[in-house]
Amino acid sequence: MWMPPGQNQSWVSEFILLGFSSDPMTNRTLFSAFLLLFLSSVLGNGLIITLICLDTHLRTPMYFFLCILSLLDMGCVTTTVPQMLVHLLSRSQTISFAGCWLQMCIFGAVGLTECILFVVMSFDRYVAICYPLRYTVILSWGLCTRLSAGTWACGFFFSLIHTFFTMRLPYCGPNMVNHYFCEGPSVQNLACMDTHVIEMVDSVISVFMVVAPLSLILASYICISQAIFKIKSMQARCKAFSTCASHLTVITFFYAPAIYIYMKPNSRYSPERDKQISLFYNVFSALLNPVVYSLRNKNIKGAFLKVMGKSRVIC
């Protein structure tokens, strides 16, 4: 649908999200698969948040940041997947211009906040392993609160910049977005003018939100590795490596596809490949986090068994 602002110009008032397939049978299969993934992600991350809030032994900086990560993952999937599920079963696959703006902004804010949170979590592991005796002194609750607030503020600030420059581009038609949600690069591809400026803006944002965080994470883990190799006890060394391995696994699954999508020029835009790759940092990463942190973490498993034991006593 187009709204004419003048005689020689027009702009779109809504977008059509093409999704993955136009075949009804394929869409029903995808609906079942994504519904299972969505529920598993929400329940898994919700369980981690609940356990951390209920168990007093988990009220440490590490689990405080893990709780925020689970909250961000829930926000990430609930921003995009429910609408995708509706579109898989519905004939109408439209989203209003304002709805697209809002979805892009919230998804970007959550994703960018998560980028910075990984740096904070790396700093937490650095302090825990390199300065174990001063861990609670350095990472006081006041500092943890400020770090948390700072990550959210930076995430929303840069997301607003990205969304503002993307959605102020003229969209004269067609209005068919070859994606399952309103993601920046896929929407920019429909603009009626050269997107060189927004590409420059995205490049600057990527330096602050991707390159700089990854550099800090790398520096943290270089220091952590040096400290771990100095530990004489093999058991303590393995425990430290196990904790760091969980964090690095989550970082890899999140950053690798995000770098590919957001740091390549729009001239290399490939809709079919891009929307498949975006599933990794949107859906699969949110599902992976609770699996990695629960299966590899004795404290989380202990808290779960404790809660289950109490529920059985009550019954």
C-alpha cells in the first residue's frame, strides 16, 4: 500500500514480510519447529532467571549478569518470533511502517545491549580468576548496577541512531521485505536512494558495538589464560577453563553471524542466506544460552534440584 505525499512522490505505509516459504505445508512444518524453539528458549531463560532470584547462593555478580543475559534473550525472541509464527499460518504477512520501526528499534536495542553485556561478563571472569580474593570488593553491587544500566543505555542509544537513519530513508516501493522480521539491512535494501550514508553510520556503530567489545573480550581472555596457566592445581585449572568455555561458546554463536550480517556492505546483500544466518543470533543463541549455562554449571543444576526438592516436600 502506498500513500501519496505529492504528485511525483510516494512512500510505503506498510511492509510485507515474505518469511521463509510461500508453500502452506512447509509453513505449517516451520510453525511447529519454531514454536518448539520459541517455547524452549522462553522457558529455559525464564527458568534461569527464576532460579537465580530464588537461590541466595546464586546472588553473585556472575549470576546477576547471567540473569540479565537471559532477560535479553527472552526479549530478543519475543520481539521477532511470535509475529513470524502468526505470519506462517496467516494469509496476511504485512507489518505497518510504525510496527516495523518499533520492531527494528527494540530488536537492535536488545542485541546491542547483549554485545556490551558480553564485555561486562568477560570482565567479571577476569576479576574472578585474576583477583579471586578481591572479587566481591572490586565487583560491588553498586558497580554491577552501574555496569548493567550502562549496557542498556548504550544499547538503546545506538539502536535509536541506527533505526532513525534507516527508517528516514525514502521507501517508494516495492514494499516486500525478503525476511521474517524488520532487520536493518533487509529494509535498507528497499530504499529509493543511495544508502551510502546509512552504511557509514552502521560502520561507525559496528566499530563501537562490535569491534571494540570483541577487542576488550579478547584482551580479557588473554589475561585470563595467562592467569589460568599459573594455577598449580589441575582441578582448579579445569574448573576455570570450563567456566570460560561456556562464555566463549555463547559469544561465538552470537558474534560470528552478527558480524557477517551487519559488517558487510549492502552490495553483498543475499536475502535467503542472510535470514537463515540471522536465526543463529536471534533464535538459536537464545536457546543455546540456558543449555550451555545450565548443563555446564553445577550451581545452576544444584539450585534446580533444590527447588524441585522443595516442591516435592510441599506436595
